[in-house]
Amino acid sequence: MIEPLPVGVSERSGRPVPEGMSQEDINTYNEDDVRAYVNSFADPYVQLELHRISQDKQAFIAIVVHEFDQVPIICKKDGIGLRGGAVYTRSYRMPETCEVPSQTEMREIIEMATDKGVRRFLERSRRVGLLTGEAVGPTDTEKFDEELEGL
């Protein structure tokens, strides 16, 4: 998950500066509308959450964008600051979202998608009985259940 920079925060000299938002502006943000707007540019769909945050008597909106589930998300049409057909990522050089700048970053995205696909394949193979035992290791659900036992 990408760390959000809340709406109501500007950036000066590369540092976040909280400015807050009016309650009137906060009320204009509806999670379904934000999701529909963002996903009008995304293929497949982006999973996101909208949070209202109060801090030091200031109000903010944080839009949390989750990592892709199965395949990298491609921009499906041009928009303000967006190019149809592009894949966007968080830059290593500064806190920004940009088009994938090099083969290194693209390779990392492809490897991440491949790893997710292999995990899904192994989980599916286990569910239908093709794989059993320690050869595949515990599923994420089994790991989570094991962690809960200690609580």
C-alpha cells in the first residue's frame, strides 16, 4: 500500500505542509464517486479507501491506493497528467507517482505480478487437491490463523 499524502496538504521544498480543508470541501468527497472517477482511468480496477482525518483542529482527506491484486494497472485513457497505455509507479527518487521510468522498475512490477500469480496457482492447486503437504508450505490463511492462536 502506498502511503497517502492527504488532500489538504501541500508540498514545499519536498516537505508536506498541512493546510487543512473546509468542512464544506470535505463533504464533497464521496468514496463511491472517487472510486468511480479513478477507475474510469484504470484497467483493471484500482482498490482504494477514502479516510477523513482530523488533526490539530484541521480536516484532511486521505485516499489510500492499494497495490494491484493480480496484474499491473494500466491507464486506459488520457487525462490531466495521465497518458493512456502507461503504467504508473511510486518513484524511488522522490515521493511522486510517475510513469514507469526504466526497465528496472518495470521488471520489479512484472516480478511482483508473477509472484502473485504463482501464489494464486499454488493456492488453487492445493484447493483442488493437486498439491498437498509441506511441499507448498502453509497458505496465507493458515499463517494468519496460526498467528491468531497466540493472542
